[in-house]
Amino acid sequence: MTQTHKFRGLALHTWTVDTTNLEGALAAARAGGFDAVELRRVDFVRHPDALALVRKSGLPVACVGVEPGWIFSTKGPEQERLFGVFRESCQAAVALGCPTLMSAIGPGTASLEEVIANIRRAGSIAAEFKLRLALEYQFQHPVVKSLDILRDLIAKAGEKSVGLLLDAYHLQRGGRPGGGFSDVPEAEIFYVQFSDVPDAPPNGPPPVDRLPPGQGVVRWTELFQLLAAKNYAGYLSYEAPNPAHWQRAAADVADEGARAARRALTQAFDR
């Protein structure tokens, strides 16, 4: 990676190579020159030996994703199952030396008061394991469809262990392109994912039309420079699910994404 910024490194999100098994995804991340990997809950479900595979790869884990759905869950057996799985993800993160969890908003029909209580509960569990939980809004979500809404929910929950996941794709689609998150304090930014956005309507939900940097409309220089100005020092995770990627060799997809990200970083900082 270019040395003119403070980001920790590039991580490969396993959804980017979803049709490849975990061992293949880890090998692709290493072959492509990624510094780390981001794991999903489904990786642990599909691969009971996931911990051993990741340790064998030698790659650091940038983030562990939890099963979505807990945020809008209501009291009952399913909610308790989701929070039980959440705790299992915490245990996996600790076992892998990973300090960060992430969660998408997910489905459900709870009231906003219940949502706030759920975020508070999740934050308390994460804090118990000395982890930080990054929440991601989804621009197509029926309720939590904007950065402002998510920030308000997190603020009302009042858990210091809970913060924001900023995703370049959702920022662009959600009307916050480039440096459009300038109003967000640096302390709230826990984790960053990235992919480029085609100049076309989304094909989801969930949208799986994501591209390597430079192939879409994201203003990368603005975005990366603002992250650096806000002293973000974590990983940048390449999350680019796309059927076109899933039909190619995982190592080629990883290499393309890493090279494109480094070009964008060089353009942002080495002028």
C-alpha cells in the first residue's frame, strides 16, 4: 500500500468471492496482496473449521460480521437465538484477535424503542468482550435508510462500544457521495467498506452490482482524503459482490480489487 496515509490496510470481504469456499477466499486474499480478510457469519456456518482455516492462512481478521436481524427483533425465542449467535460471533472475533464486529440492519418489525434497546443490548455484549460494534445502514432499508437515522439510533442507545460502518456504496447511493460524510465526527467512524457504484440503478436489494474502484461514479479522492483527515486508522474492506465476480477465479477478482484500490489511494495521496 502507499505510505502517504494512516489506514491500516486493505481487507478482502468474503462476499466479494462468495462462490469460493473459505479456504479459497483466504488464498485469494493473500494472492491478491490484501493485508487482512473480513469474515461473515455465513463463513462460520458453511465451514465449522473456519477458525482453524483462518489461523492457518496467517491473515489478520479485520472484522467479523454477525447474523443480521437482531436489531429489529422482538422479545421471544428468535430474538434470544439471534443474541446467542451474536455472542458466538464475539467469541470467534476474540479467538481470531479481531477487535471489530459489524452488523447490517436486517429485517424485522420492532418499534424504534425496541430497536434502541436492542442496540444497547448488543453494545453491552460487545463491550463485555472488549469489542467494538460497527452498524451499517442500507439505503434501500424501509426504516434505517440514511446515515442520519442510524446516527440518531446509536446516539439514543448510548453505548460507547457501538459506532458507524461507512460503506462507500451506500454513501453514494444514499445521497452522501465523496466527502458527503463531513458532518460525522471521527470518533463515530468504527469501520469502512468500499466498492464502486455503476452509473445505473441498483439491481437489489441486496444490490450485487458493485465494482472495483475506478469503474463507477464514486469520488474516491474526496472520500479517502476525508477519512484520512478524520484520522481513520482502520482497515478498508473491499466488499464487491457481483455475479460477474463470482463467475471468475477468486484470485483474479482479489487482485483486480486490490490493484484498483491502491491506484485510487495513490491518486488521492501521492499527487
